Amino acid sequence: MEENQSEQFTPLSKLGEFGLIEHLTKRFPLRNGSSIKGIGDDAAVLEMLDKHTVVSTDMLVEGVHFDFTYVPPQHLGYKAVVVNLSDIYAMNAKPTQILVSIAISNRFGIEFVEQIYDGIRLACDVYDVDLVGGDTSTSYSGLTISITAIGEAAEDELVYRNGSKATDLLVVSGDLGGAYLGLQLLEREKSVFEVDKNMQPDLSGNEYVLERQLKPEARKDIHELLKGLDLKPTSMIDISDGLSSEVIHLCKQSKTGVQLYEEKIPIDNNVYSLCEEFQLTTTTVALNGGEDYELLFTVDLSDHDKIKGNPNLSIIGHMTAESEGMNLVTKDLKSIPLSAQGWDAMMDKKA
Amino acid sequence: MEENQSEQFTPLSKLGEFGLIEHLTKRFPLRNGSSIKGIGDDAAVLEMLDKHTVVSTDMLVEGVHFDFTYVPPQHLGYKAVVVNLSDIYAMNAKPTQILVSIAISNRFGIEFVEQIYDGIRLACDVYDVDLVGGDTSTSYSGLTISITAIGEAAEDELVYRNGSKATDLLVVSGDLGGAYLGLQLLEREKSVFEVDKNMQPDLSGNEYVLERQLKPEARKDIHELLKGLDLKPTSMIDISDGLSSEVIHLCKQSKTGVQLYEEKIPIDNNVYSLCEEFQLTTTTVALNGGEDYELLFTVDLSDHDKIKGNPNLSIIGHMTAESEGMNLVTKDLKSIPLSAQGWDAMMDKKA
């Protein structure tokens, strides 16, 4: 539970003006045919042929989005890529390239930044994307990492937020609330550690929620599963701010209402037990927790059989006419209006 | 010479989680046919048809790249876009879209951030590019802005850094050294102001270098001029770190040498007179000053007539065999080896 500086410390200045970026990026091979030219010119060059290009960007700020007290640098690098790729999958597109910009204060050594890039490289390996550009800069305090992700999809494969219609089924991948509880756990152990530096963190048995927070995955597998099922969602979004907030986005942009069934929301056992420990309501955590990076989508009623019984997918409700409103149907069958209460820092919002 | 806060101060928190980005981006129309979907989904969607896609990213950090003591927020927004577009033009491509991420501390109000976006919007107007995505976040200190620029070019229009050959002419647009002297001037007046807050800055007669520093332009006109002349450079780069550094990039990547003639380097009169005032050598400033955002390129010898006499272009040397080295031929015809000594903050380097 100490700052994850590696043992060696080589000042960033050691590598000189052009050395650092070359040093950090030399072990990144290009693997996608669409990556015509990567790092080393004024810009990267891509060739999307007859595909559409999909682009998204996300910025993570130390102290706001992550805390090096408990986030190892490799995990930061990995997660920073994953949260961007998740946006590309949410368009039903395949991510192909990333650009990475980092501003770093001098309190970090080259070894530390190398570890961040180790995480970035692992994500590139796992998700088959190419690092094709970026920028490194000094900062006066802390570390900021900004990633742009690019992907490709045929025009008729793209899925927007605004395509759902009344009677469509509402489906979510995986389970919800884990990332939020992972964060609560890490924050609690940090407080304990700050009071008594000899305290060792007690995280055993909670590996699942910790991994959901520290090393989340984007649902590449769901993207491929949908393709395999020949199933094109009518609308889709990824869950970064929380289920409730994302459901509202789909409804507002599609001009529909929704009936969301509390008892259908998929929750892991680790989340149930920790909610008890932290005296939190499971449903509130699942609705507002955020950072789960699951895919939330709607499908036509006629696609019910393709979804039914799939262990990776849960049907959690259905869309209605806009006039019927956006409602959560509780376990005791009461209908209450959905509201967005993301846990994220005020105004940390993506365009 | 005071902090350019506007008179009103509305805290960023006022607009709520989703309000700020919507508020800031609502006045950005899409104008390029390739912008299929802009802000408002998980990602933007672009259609480049039979063109190649060109992508570049740059991050500007308060205190490292700009100082709000003398940089008005509109100018910051404008310049942040321009420096990115300059990279796209340096590929001989046409910029079409940008994505803008900003991390902002609470000491800034909504009005201040609006002014940054006013500058971004003006740049979008002038350069015909669409804002299609981005991210806003809080930061604990200062302001960081990260922009990704996207452009398009037919495959056979693209110009890389590595295409020059011995005997090619070395050409630069505009004139050099102005942006560096603009910065020296602003820093000097800031020091004076810090000693005596009643002091008014004395900047008259230096409008040219101030504009070069505070509101630089990317050479859209040169991109169009080259097209009009049916002239495709053999290699090209934009001048962000300094002429010397960029010439070395072209040589190293093209595996050529160079003869650069000191007396041919284009210098504005404002730069001459300020160099005298600051007791700086004009050539050193032009070679190492940086931030001029001019285009440096090489053309085949047979294209000499297309360049000759054009007031926007100066032939400053020619490429040689790699074995002949990279040399500056001084006004008294001595040949000295070129070296890169960018003035930029250590390790502030773009991939």
C-alpha cells in the first residue's frame, strides 16, 4: 500500500528531448493493415478502405480519476486504454489504433513511466490495437493521460444511442456495481494505512471487485459474440457513469421510455457481500456505481431467442413509448422514476 | 497584464455533470461531409471514402506551454487547435475534424472556459474543421488541454519526412524566429509587472512577434498554394521545435545531408530589431526559436521555377548525400555542423 514507484529512479531529463518518446514507444509493433504509418512523422496515416472511422477520446487526471497510492502504474496504463476502447465497442466498431498523450511531473522517474507504457502495451496486445501517435510533456504537478481511440466499422454495422424503439428488449453484459465497490474497498484501506503505516491492507476474498476497479476489460468478447449471433443492437452505450445514467441516455436519444426490472439487474456475489459490509443498497450501487465498462444495448423483440440463456447477457427490461416515462420496477413491483446520480466527480463528463 | 479572468465568475459546478460539455459545444456546427456523427454518442463517426486518414495529437500544459498572465483564454483555444492542424498540413493533408479534452481546476469559471471555446470555435471557422468529440474533467491544479486533429488526403498526396534526396531544394514558408521573440518580450514585461504592478506593458511596435507567439496560424494557404502549383514536396515537416531541429529530422529520416545557407533564412524586420534589443543572434533565434509553425519542405530541383520568386516561400538550401553531413553555411561562407537545440522544455516531445 505504498506509492508504486519502482526501486530504480532515473530522472526523466536523462533521456533528453527526443529520447523519451522514442524509448517508450519502440516496442510497439503495428499489427493492423489500416495502420499505414505510425509514430515518427507529423501525424499517423490510416487507411480505412470502405469502412467508417470511429473516434473517441478520454482524459484521466491524477487525484481525480486515479490515485497512485493504490493504482499500480501498469494498471493505470492498461485501464486508460480500456476505457477508450470501451467507447469504440459501444459503437459496435472494432478498435484499431490509439494515440497516447501524457503530462508528467518530475517526481516520476523513467522506470515509472515505462511501467505505464507496459500496461498500455499489454492492452494493445490483448485488444489488437496499434499505438500510432502521442505526446509527452512535463507537468508541474501530477500525471495526466489523454488517449484517443480509433476504430472501424462498416456503415451498416454502426450502432448509435438513438436507435431503440418501444418493445425493444434492454440487455446488459456481465454484472454491475463491482468497480464502485472495488474503489470503496481501496479507499477504506488507504484511510486505515494513513492512520497506521504498518497496517497491511486486508483485501482477500475481494479479488473480483478489485480487478473490476483496477484492471477492467472492455467487452471485445461481446462485440464478437454479437457478430457471431448475427445480432445488431438497435442502440448501444457503454456503462461508464452508471446503469441509470446510461439507460436515460438511450431513452432520451431514442425518444423512448423504459421499464427496468430491479430483480433482473445482474450482481456478483462479491458485490452482495460487500454491500452488506459497507451497508449499501445493492441496487443503488448497480444503478449509480459506474466504471463497469459493460455494454448496455437494446435489441428487437424478435431477437429474444438469440439472447435468451446466454450467460454473458441479461435482459433487464424493455423500452416503452416515451410518454410512459423511464421507470425502475422494484422487487416488490413498485414503479419509481429513474434518476441519474453518477458517482463521478462533478462535471467529469465526456462529449 | 493581469490574469485574464473575465468579470463574471460562475463556478464550473453550476452547470452540473452533463451540462458543461453540452453548453460548450452546442455552437459548433458540422461542416465537413466526412463528419457523419459528431458530439453526443460514445464516439464520433467519420467517413473518409477513398482518402487516407491522418491523425495527430498535442497536449498543452499550463505553466509549461502557456501562462495565463499574458495568454488570453481565446488565444489559448485558438493556438491549441492551430498547433495540431499544423501537423496535418505538414503531411500535405487537409484537416477535417478535432477532438478537444480539457482538465480544469476550480479557480476557473464557466466564462473563462467559454472564452477558450470561443477561440476553438474561431479556429474551426477559419480552418473549416469540425469539433466532433472531447472530454472535460476537473484537475487539482492548472489547466491542461489535449487536442487530436484528423485530416484527409489521397494516398498519392501524402508527404512524409523521409522522401527527400540529394540535390532536392530545401524550402521554408514565411519567416522564422518571431514566436520566440514574442515570448521573450512577454516574459520581460511580466517580470517588470511583477516588480511594479502599476507598470503598463510596453509592447507597441512589436505586434508582429506578439501575434506570432499568441495567435499563430497554421499554413493552410501554403497547403493550397502547393496544390495550385501542382507541386508535391518530396518531404515535409512543420516548424514547432526550431528550424535546425526540423532540418535534422528531414535529413535523418530521408538519409540525406544538407547545406543550409544562413543568408537565405527569412527573418522579419521586427525580429532583427528585437534581436538587437535583447542582444541575441538573429540566426540562433531563427534556427532554435521554435513555435513558428511554418512548413519546411524539400522539392525536386526540376520544380525550382514553381518556387522561385514566390513571396511566401524561401529556398534556404539543398539536400546532399548523407556522407556530406548536415551543415550551416554562414554568411562568411564557413561551413559548420548543424545541431538541434530546441528551446522547448526538456522532454516536451511529440511522437
